[in-house]
Amino acid sequence: MPRVIVLATGGTIAGRADPRSAHGYNAGCTSGAQLVASVPGLDRLAELSVEQIANVASQDMSEAIWLALAVRIRRIIECGQADGVVITHGTDTLEETAFFLHNVLPAGTPVVLTGAMRPGDAPDADGPANLRAAVQVAASPLSRRRGVLVVMHGAIHDPRQVVKIHTTAAPAFASPGGGPLGIVNPADDPAAIRYFAPDPAECAAPFALSPIIVPLSRVAIVYAHAGMDAACISYAARDGARGIVLAGLGNGNAPQTVLTALVRAVRQSVIVVRATRVPAGRVDRNVEVDDDSNGFVAAGALTPQKARVLLQLLIANGITAPDAVQQAFNAGRAPCDSG
Ligand code: SIN
């Protein structure tokens, strides 16, 4: 029997209806142990144990909880305490937690994040099926080398690609870059899981945890729009931001006054990363904006919220030179020799 440890952090999957309103509910009410006990047959898939790391709605997910998860999971991996880990999580920031963990955990042992769009006591609750699928994936020999994954609504996603794309629908997650890595269905046999992509290449040296002191450095995300002025760039630089991620127009662009303010920020040692507010596609160097002259970094395929996490980790690990930062963004994770 494979051993799976469930780390519970809260979210709608642990939510309950709020009697004060027709559609309202409160996230993070039920314990991880109650969640696991509520899914029939889970104990036939794996030998399970449950730990409560937090019980928050994921808009309150914090860097301290990220660090607690990372420290606990590293220990699980180093001591061989489980074959796989499942994290139950709110869906609002699930992709950021997944991406953080992808960058600080060694590749290999599956660490599967899941959540739900309906609270546990809703008639159409999706949490039980998602939790079951997550345990199936974490316990499967097919996942042995897959590292951090997101499982929602029968799809297995790469933490670098996955984004929440709907505010309320149950199929709320997608991987706009290359599609999901695989699928999982509720059947009780090994064919229930199919990966479309090969195992990832080993990257044995993720970011070191020891230099990560929370709160991490301040990195602001600035959302571009027609008629934007430079006020929020100046504010972020004055407010002590070590980095600014531009959620830019199209290919990571912004009005000229904003680009000029970003160049000023670079001269004040702020690291500027150009990402995009467009849901799919990449931002590459020197296409419409002269990154070489301006000292900017291009985010590649990372969304602004993931670019922010990567930049925070790079700063924590002392990687701040624009070329080195760009290299990490090209790889979409920690440089392989950073550990
Ligand atoms: C949350 O992110 O905790 C609330 C929303 C959800 O889990 O779907």
C-alpha cells in the first residue's frame, strides 16, 4: 500500500455554507481529518495520515505557511516518510503555492495540490472527487518522478502552467500554454491515470530554504491599462519594492511614460520584470521593448503572480544580476546550480 500524507491548509474544500446568505459560505472550517474521513474508499487507495498545517481561506495564504509546508515536505522526502503528499488548499492562490513549492522542493516525490469550487456541504460539492483524484495521483507509481502537481476536475497540471480561469465554475483551472500534463478518472485501476508528457528532467538543486526569511522581499505587481500613468511605479519604488512585475499590455508593454518610470526604477536598483495581463502566450526579450538598453527582464511564460514568486525567491537567494535573473526566468524556475 503506498503511503500518502495529506497536509491540510483550508480553502473552500474545507468550507461550509453560511446560513446568512443563499450562496454564501465560509472557507477553512472543516479539518483535514474530517475531509479525509468524508471521502468513501480513500483508505483503499493509500495508507493515509493527515496533518493540519493551517485552516485559512487562500486569500490569506501567507509566506509563513508556504515556508511551513516546504520545511515539512522536505523532511517527509528526506526521511522517506511517504510515497506522496497531498495538499488541500483554497483555489484562489493555489497556483502560487504550487509554483513556490515547485521551486523549493527537490524533483521527484509527487506533491499534489487540490481544492474545490463548492464547499464541502454543498449538494454538488466537488471536493471529495478532487481529493480522491489527488490521492490517486500522489499514490501512483506513474507519478514517482513528477514532483509538484495540481489536480483539479480530473486534470493533472504543471505548476508552471496552471492558472485559475473561472471565478465560480467547477472546471476552474487550465494550462493555457501546453494543456494539462495528464488526466485522472475515478476508476480503481492503474489505467485511471494517464500522463501525456514524459517525466520531467531532474533538477536536483532547487532554491535553498535556509536563506528564505519571511516576509520575503517586497515585489509589487503593477497592472497596465489604457491611459495608465506612472504614479504606481514611483510609489512602489518609494515604498521599498526590490522588484516590480509589470502585468503589461500584449507582449509585456506599457505606455512610454510608464516605461520611462520603470527605467528610473532600474537605476534605483529595482529589478523590473515584464510579464503580461494577456491570459496566454509568452513575453520574450527585445520584441517591442528594448530590454537590453532598459535593463529589464522578460517573464517568458510565467504569469505576473508566478513571476513575482520567482523574483522573491531569486532575491532571497542573492540572485539579482539581470542576466542571472533572466536565466531563471528562461528556465521558469530556480537555476539548477542554485541549491
Ligand atoms: C479560497 O481560495 O480559499 C477560497 C476559494 C476557493 O477555495 O475556491
